[in-house]
Amino acid sequence: MKILVLNAGSSSQKSCLYELKDVQSDRPLQPLWEAKIDWTHQQNVSELKVQTAAGSQLEEELASESRQAAIYRMLETLWKGKTQTINNLNEIDIVGHRVVHGGQEYQQSTLISPDVKEAIARLAVFAPVHNPVNLEGIEAIEKILPNVRQIAVFDTAFHAGLAPATFVYPGPYEWLENGIRRYGFHGISHQYCARRAAEILGRDLADLRLISCHLGNGCSLAAIGGGVSVDTTMGFTPLEGLMMGSRSGSIDPGIIIHLLKRSDLTAEKLDNMLNRNSGLKGISGVSADMRQIVEAISQGNERAQLALDIYIHRLRAGIGAMLASLGGLDALIFTAGVGENSPIVRAAACEAFRFMGLKLDGDHNLQSPIDADIATADSAVKVLVIHTQEDWEIARECSKF
Ligand code: ADP
């Protein structure tokens, strides 16, 4: 079974092709072909990078191409040129898409129909950056493979089982009636990490209490009991919760009222302020990238130090909240760019939980091993570093159809 995965972000489009021979296999497979288009570096230029399991590589800069044209060119490298991996498009059995917002309706991966597309478009009011680009990927595939089955794998779906007390905001009741509630995100990553954790620990997922810390550019925690998300830090949008690279995370909404009353703040300016110019970047004035924050701290930059201190304080507070929702903890999981690569962040987060017998193995932590337990043998709680594999998780969801 050949499964093509499309994972669209605001400024990048990733894609890969998997071949599943044994659908029972839980171990992530190496994709046959993987590609990425990056729009972040140069204006009106799409940077395309492709590599195949057979070892071929391709790099191209596509000038002034539309997003759709760039996606088409990316897909073309699957069946043409030096990265050719399939002979013809019809070899693709199914296409899976990461769709950020599934709203209240879509609580699991869903076969895409005109109704589903209409819902994804409608839900763009909740996810204006992501849902439209997800839809663009679906339409690009429709053009070149009109009869292939396409599956929407929602980032919100893993949190669909949250209890009302967890997902309802204590604002006016009409909010809830209008879909203004907590949804949670990064679900594909949290779901993958939970299953992988059970595998690493050799335990049944149904018996585990886990806290998954997805710390990338966006950051969120999930409290996972018996394989189900029981709490999470992101809410109505991916802005709630932890301090992130350039997003503030939770702040007192009174600040917004204060600013609106005293300045010419528009919704767009507010959006920019909270989503793009806050977090590590806003506080440090250096960067949203944790590597540069740590580098600046080593040169004595006090604002970078403050940014890291707030990040850690809020991460610890978030873990504490998840702990209360779970009522105990078997393993703490670190994943995504910062979670997988920053011993400093992991050590500082864990330090606060020594009181409950959580003991980190300092040397092992420094090595940032992949898919391994970095707690000491006598620690009451396991601490896992897991390389998140969202594309693989999407492929796995597709294999169920
Ligand atoms: P996204 O949320 O966009 O998928 P990633 O999971 O790739 O992002 O995480 C990106 C972030 O990971 C970078 O901004 C950087 O802060 C962090 N990161 C990557 N490598 C390291 C490292 N070696 N040490 C600390 N942070 C790192």
C-alpha cells in the first residue's frame, strides 16, 4: 500500500511517500520519498528539497510560483527526474492530509468528501492560517489524481474526548453554543508519542499515565490517561497555554482590554503581537529559536536569560496542571525541536518534580538520545525523549481506511 502524506504549514509544505507492507507494524518506516517546500527565506521564491530512500537528492529554487504550482512541481519529482520513485501516479493508493482544525464535528480521521471539504473551509474561521492551506493541498491532489481516496487527519481529533469541565471556557454560555471552546492541537504528535512511549516502556498504553511535552516552535502539553487525552494546554487556538517561540501563550485577557482602550490596536496588530512578536522572541529581542537564546545567555544577555526563565516557569506550571488532571504519572515525554534537542530545558523542567521521586540521569540527558528513557533506574517516573513522527502517524491513520 503506497500512502502519500501532505503536511502543510503556514510557510512550508512537507510531503512524503510511504510503502506499508505490514499494516500491523507500529514502527515508523523510512519514507521512500520526502520533499519540503520552504517559503520562509526569500520572498516569492519557493525552495524545494527532495530526497529518496534510494539516496537521490534534489534542490531547486522556484521563482514567483504560486503555492499550487510549487506543490505540483514538488509532486512531479515523485514520478520524474532523478528523484523518481514511482512509475505512475496510479500507484498511490491513498493520500493523507494533516488538517489543523476539525472543530466539534470531526473527532477522528475522515474520508474527504465535498461535505468534509466544505467543513474544513468553514472551520477556517477558527484556523485562518492553516485550514486554507490544508484545503489547497487537497485540491492540488484532486487535480492530478481525481479518483484517489483522500483522508483528513485532524490535529484536534486526539483531544475530542476532553470532558466538558476541561473544554468549556468560563465565559458566557453562548461562547460554547458558537463553537468557542477549547479544542487542543498537536494531537497527531501527542498520539504518536503516547503509543511510542508504551512501546519503549514495554507496557500497555491502557495502563499508562503520560504527560507529553511537544516543544517546537509551537508548544503544548497533553495529559494522556489510558491512551486518551484528558487535558491539554492549547485551547480555542494554538495561542493558549505555554510560552512558545514567538507566541505568548496564556496571558491575562485584561491586558488586551487595557491595550484596546488605550491605543489604536487593530485585530491584525494584536494577532501579530501575540502570535509573531511575543514568546522567546518578544522577551529576548534575539530570536524565537531556543539555540540562539542559549547562545545569547552564554554571552551574558539578560533578556535572553529572562525569556528562558519564563519559558521554564510556565512549562513547569503546565506540567503541574497536567499532573493534577491525571492524578499521577508514569512517564514524562519530551518531543519536537526543543524537547528532543535541549538538555537544558529538559533538566530544568524535571528539576521541579524531584519531590515526587522523578530523577533525571544527567549524562544520558546531555546526549539527547532518540526514543530512550533518560531517567535514572530508581526514578519513580520515566522520562522519555521521543522523536515525533507526525507524517508516519498520518500514514498509519490512512492505513485504517
Ligand atoms: P515546528 O513546531 O515548527 O514543527 P520543530 O519541532 O522543528 O518546529 O522545532 C523547532 C525549534 O526547535 C527551533 O525553533 C529551535 O528553537 C528548536 N531546536 C532545534 N534544535 C535545537 C537544539 N539543538 N537545541 C535547542 N533547540 C533546538
